[in-house]
Amino acid sequence: MLPFVRKLALTLTPTLMSSPESSLPPMHALHRSFGHSPTPTFVCARSGEIIYRNDAAAFRSAPIAPHQVGADSFLALVAPDQRAHVAQALSGLTANAPAVALETPLHLEPAGTWKLRAYLFGESDDVVVTVEPPSPAASTELSAQGSYEHRFRTMAHGVHDAIWEWDCESGALFWHAGLHDVLGYDKGTLDPTLDAWAEHVHPDDRERVVVSLHNAVEMGQSAWVEEYRFRRADGSWAQVVDRGFAIAFEGDRPTRLIGGINDVTASRQASATIRRQARLIEQTHDAIWVRDFDGIVRFWNPGAERIFGKSRENVVGRALREHESNTDTPTLEGLKRRGSWSGVVHRYDRQGNEVILEERWTLLRDEHDEPHAILIVGSDITERHHLQSQFLRIQRVESMGSVAAGIAHDLNNVLAPIHFGVEYLRGELAHGDTTLKEVLDEVAGSVRSASSMLHHILNFARGNDATREALDLHRLVSDALRIVTRGHAHRISTRIHNDAPSDRVMGVPTQIHQLLLNLGVNARDAIDGEGSIEVHLREASVTPEQAEQNPDARPGDYLRIDVRDNGRGMSADVIVRVFEPFYTTKGVNQGTGIGLSTSISIVRSHGGFIDVESAPGEGTLFSVFLPIAMEASRSAEPPSPSPVSPAEGRDPS
């Protein structure tokens, strides 16, 4: 099991899955503490339900076995008109007010008004109730068999306190049982004075605690409680809870207190550890949840809320069926055998989007080491999974580049004899058939064009910088539209508006041709049925204010190429992602998702930028801005003429 998961299991098990019965003191411990006391003693829940009654209480009340847990209530022993008052007194006990004394008629022998005292029991939420009979004879009998102090010491011994007794008049402080077990001091080690006790209180707590004790005495309080740090015999500091009770009074002022110090260091440290781990669970970005064996969610952290889009209020107590997927996860029996499991699980969030999680499953066990729930920690790897998929596709594209370079090389070799043959035939037919000569010229032009394209493919595959030259954009646009609409001319019309001077842009012809092809193909595929594609060439100036609208833009003069279609259009969400590599809205085997990402890379490499305007049902406009070169001129070798030059405004075919 991973250490982090083990810590989570230890944290969540006691806090989420513990049963109410797990906090009850063992019966043998209760009997050891109270069983032989001559005072009728009950251990009750706050509700009054009797958890334990000792021999004296069983003898004077209902005939129930002395050490048996009863389902009856202590309130049944109280006169009906006093039950609400006693119930309120029991439920009102707190760490700051841990004791209460009152008188009430009880259904015990002898009948009459009994004195009732109730105390919080150790660190638990249970209450110890002792009762004293109303008759002087019975009181004398109880006094003869054991004093109040003896009863308190017996109780405190059961909860492992260090017992002290303070004479408020003389200032003498005596230590009794538990001093060595709780704080490590041997009997007689500490001076029997209140000042010696105060010297062992942590300096930062001393004034507060001493003043609190003296104020309790001056105000006539019957109980006092404080939490502070006390120095152990080994020099370390113990976090303690100290409770004192007045057992003698002069008027309303206590003259003698008896109390006990309980070391709660381990409990406080455990609570602090649980709080730290709980904060870790709350702050982690991972989804952490606990489900029982019926599939019901018992815990749901903020990480799960963020990943699945559902608040814990809408999930805890319900099954997580809608987030499950077809991923093979372990069966309950298999998990019980193995104890843990890890793997990748495909789930769905609230909107139905796929969420890919790397999950670790761990069995949670109760105090009897029985499995009762499953702790699941899920790390969201959706983005990483998509990046890995894109990386693999990029690797395939890189491999295709190497293959394309080989094919281009071979095709160039194939074109060589065709080129030589055409030139030979042209020479032989120098004074021959004019029509045949024109055909040969067209074939020669096509061979030169194909050879140029293969040359650029080889340069791209090898990583060589392509030579830039002044571009004839009108010719490139016409050729691209002719290729794009081949086989679609019956349903898609094209039109070119040329308002730009020639030779104003320097670039790589094959790359700009590829750019225009990509934009044309996207326009064609966006048209369902009949439609049109229009391309407009014109000059444009970009101001600094306009340049701020596009991170790739710079102020200056550009040649603008608008490619507009009247197809289905795109939503705002699609426009945001349209240039992402491998992003496509086309169906399977209909698009690679690299056309527009390649296009924007080409435009950026030429110092330009692209704007997009679109809306569902209103078509799309891609505007390409290429910087104008003021000194542009043709390269020494003129570009190859296009074999076909469709007239402006006519459908390319």
C-alpha cells in the first residue's frame, strides 16, 4: 500500500466509519472502578440510558444483574415531575462544567429525596451518577463504609488520573494515586505545596491557570477545570486536563478541593494529526472518496467536486452510478483478497465529458480488522493522456515525413525521363503540328511544377530553409481552387476578387499553395449541398490598436487574403480550438486535425497572422495577413507557369 494511501486510511477509518459502540468503556473497567463502592453508582449516556450500575445500585433498584448493560433509563428512577430537570442537568455537562449536584425524589429504597451528583467520566461522553439516601442513618452507614474522597479516588483511578488534594486554607497540596503513572514522579518527589505545582506548569500557561483556580475558590464554584502544559519528570511537557471538585465548604467558599490530572498529550497530538491530514485531503487536487460495499458514497472531498462537477451534498449518501464507465475495475471479492488495486479508469463528469483517472483503491477496516468500505484516490490524467496521444500522432507524422522524403526522391527520378522525352519531342516537332506542340508545352510545364513541389517536400523533410521569392498570389489561388473543387464543381461555385498588385509578397510558393489548399478544403467540407467559396485579394494596413486584438499581429502594411464560404459555420468554442494540432470536428477518417495547425505555422513563418470570423449557420471567413515586401522582386529563375489558368470569376474545373 502506498504510504499516502495508508495515512488516508488511518485518518478516515476512525472519523468516518466508527460505530457508536466503539467509544463505550469496557464493562470490566467500569466494574473495577465502581463495582465495590458502597455508594449506589450508575454510568449513563447523556440521554440517561444506563450503561452500567454497580452492586449497591442494583440492590436498591430494579432486580437486574450487577454488571449487565441495561437498556433502561436512569430517568425512570426519577419522579415524573423532576425528570425534565434531571435530563437537562445531565445533557448540560461540559468540559468547563463537568459536575452537577441536586436533590430529587428517586424510586429507590428507602423512599424519599436523594442527593444526586453527576460527573463527566474521563475523556468519554458518559456520565457517572452517584446517589446518597435521604435518611441520616443511611448517610451514616455510607460514611462509615467510605468517604466522598474515597469514591472520587476510586473513580479517578479507573480513568488513570494523577489525584491531588488541596487545602485552600493552608495551601498544602497532597498527591495521591497515579502521580508516577501519569507524570513519572515518585511519591514524595514534589513538594506538598501549591507553589510547587505552579512551578511545574508551563510558563506561558502558569498565570492563566493559577488565576483561574483562585477565582473558582473565591467565587464559590463547586468544580474547576483547565487544560495546560505540565512538566513531566523527564523534562518533557505533557498536555493535561485538570479537574477539581470542592468537597468541603465554609459558608459558600470551598475550603478543600480534590481533583485529578489527566494526560491528553497523545489524544491532542492524534487530533492535530487528523486535522492536518484532513486539511491535506481537503486541499489536494486529487479526487478522494469513500464508498461502502453497496456503492454508496460516504466521503467526497473538494478535489472530487472539482473533477466531477458535483458537490458533496449531492453525492454523499448516494450511489455514484452516473460517473461509472466500462473500464474493468476489480470485483469486491477480488479487492478483499488483494487488499488494494491501482489502474486507469475512464469516468464521466456531470456534463458527460470523459474524465480519465489514475486510481488507487484501498480497503478500509474497522476496529475488528473487518473490511467495510473502499478508499479511492484518483489523479486526473485526462490532459496527460491526450498529450500522450498527440505525441504518438506527431511521431507518426514525423515518420510519414521520412517516408514522404523517400517517395519524393523516387518520384523525382521518375519525372526525369519524362522531362527529357518531352524536350526531345519538342525538338523533333519544332516545325510540326502547332496543337501537338502546345500539348507538349503543357506537359513540360506540369513536369516542372511537379518537380518543384517535390523539391520543396525534400527540403522540408530534411529541415532545409526553403528559398523565398516574389509570389504570384492570383495564380496560386486559382490553382488551389481548381484542385479543391475537382469533382465538386457541380455544387460549389468559386469566385476570385483580385484588388492587389502582383509581386508584393515574398514567400515559399509551395508553402503558400499548401496554405490555400488547406483553407479551400475546409471551406469545401463545411458546405452541405450547394454553396460558394469566394477569395478576395487586397492590401490592408494594421494599426497598433488593431494589432492588439491578435497576439501574432504587428502594425504595418499587409496583403490580405480573405477565404469565405457559406457553409455551416463554427461556434465560439470551436473557433478557440480551431488551430490546435489534431483538433477536428470532422468524423472518423474524414480529417486529421493538422490542416489548420499547419496553415497557421506557415503564416507565422512568413511573419503574418490569421483572423477567423464565424457563427453557426452563417458561414466562415478566414483572413490571412502576409506582410508586404517593399523591395520584392522576382527571383532570377521565373516561376513555372501553371498548366491551367482559369479566368477570374469562372468556376475552376
